[in-house]
Amino acid sequence: MPRSPLTEDELIAKFFAPMAGEGSFGLTDDAAKITPPYGHDLVLTTDALVAGVHFFLEDAGAAVARKALRVNISDIVAKGALPLGFLLTLALPSDWDEAWLSDFAEGLRRDAEYYRAPLLGGDTTRTPGPLTISITAIGSVPAGRMVKRSGARVGHVVAVTGTIGDAALGLLLRRGNATLGALSDQHKKVLIDRYATPRPRIEIATAVQRLASAAMDVSDGLVGDLTKLLRASVVTAKIDLDAVLTTEAARSAFTIDPKLRDLAFTGGDDYEIIMTLPPDNLHDMQRAAGEVGIAVSRIGTVTKGTAEPAFFDRSGPVRFTRPSFQHF
């Protein structure tokens, strides 16, 4: 594709300055300024997306923008925080395309408006490698109330929002998996959409902050991410996999190939929230989530010890050879 004649300053002015929020100085300064709400702490997170690793080279710009921002918003809300804004670093290959970038900027603008997370600043640069996008999201939470991974206690309930496994199966479809070709077109659409478009559970961020003792989002797989949470809390758990909700599309895939059920629990990209709660808080969490159309399923109990969590289903113990997605 032909290289755009725009300079770096022109690129920023054309695509990103129009969406810049208060404190960004119109992206004309070297830094931004942000003031958290009174009595609140700042919560910060960052994630990078690399073409060919986290998205496909042929993906539309708006779709990539949505994923880049939403995976960061998901981290913020899993801490019980609400977003305040974000910084964007964009490393463009030499053949970057102005039409693609325009679509990317428009998708980013729409999501920034929806999540009330304005662009505050960042950097644009050139790379000899693939397109790389890094976003640092900034949120706020009442002082001292950020929900960490390390708050799980023996006897607490383990719960998870929504359904698990669609995104990992959707990625298989995007990669041309022949086995899943037998799924209906509607089921394929459901799975691919869940992979392409994360849905951060921002509607229950405040409930997570009030009611959860530990939480994190499910980005690298339910099994692996829960294990990380429990390890940080120096506890373990007993988990009933039959209690984990899955969609009809995912269950259809399991019928075609039962081995795909393991992938659903370990493959990642779900962007649901895995949490622990005191037992008395579960009903309130389920009620708060239900009011905004989000299911919260009790899937286990925190137990004493530091061994890996015990997973089981109606057939007995379940062991996973690859518990989560790994970059390395």
C-alpha cells in the first residue's frame, strides 16, 4: 500500500487531536494533566497489541481500535475502578495506509466516548516490524478500595461473569480450523464476534469494588488467570467446571470435538471478571449484575493451601496440560 504523505505532526492533528480530552492540551504539549476525583486513587494499566499476534493483518482499523482500548478498560473495571482516560502509542510500519488509520481513529473515538475515557496523549513512531499499538488506561477508585488479586480468603466464593470460551473458539475459526467448519453460520458469527470485540464489564465496576475480595479479568484463560489470582492470595480453590456458563455456540463446538472444552477454559480473550467474594456478598453481586443483564456464576470455593486449584466436573478431576495462553 502507498505510504501517506502526512508528517507525524499532521497525522496527530488530523486523526487524534479531535478526540483529545480535557488535560491533553489538544495534544500540543509533551505531557498531559489529570486530576482524580476527590478522595480517589488512580489505577493504571497498559497492554500492547501486535499485528499477527493479537489481531490479524486484514482486520479493519475500527475493530483493532475497539480491541486495543477495551482490553485495557477491562483491566481497569476488574479493579473496581472507572476509566478517566488513556494514552496511546502507535508504531506504524512504513507502508501504513491513511484510510485504515482514519477508520482506526474513528473506532477509537467512538469507544472513548462510550466508555468516557478520553485520549490524553501518547506517541506516534515508525517501526520496521509489524504494526504495534500500546494503550495505557487510567482509572479512579475510592481511596484504598482497589480490588487486588491478593484478597481471596479461605471460605470465600469463586465466581465469574458471563460465559467462557467463545473467544478462543472464535480465534480457531479465524485461523481456518476445519473441524469448526461444521458449525452453523450463526454459531460461527457468535464465536468470531466474541474474539474480535471484547466487552468490558464496566456496568458492574462499582459492584466489584464494593463486594469482591479479589478480582482480575480473564485475558489468558479462566484456568490460568484464576491460578494467578489464588497464587497472589496464597490460597487455593476447588472449582466445578460444570458450573461455568458457556454459550450454545460453544456447546455445539464441544459436541463436534469434546477436546475443545479444555481450550474454552484455557484459551483466553474472554475479558470476563473472575472474582472471589465473602459468601454473604454473592447474592448482592448477582443481583447488581443481573440488573444490567450480566450473569455471575458461582463456580467454586477458596480453600486452604498453596497447591494448584483442583478442577472437576461430573466425570471427576480434570487436569489441563496447558492451563493458559503464554506469550513466551
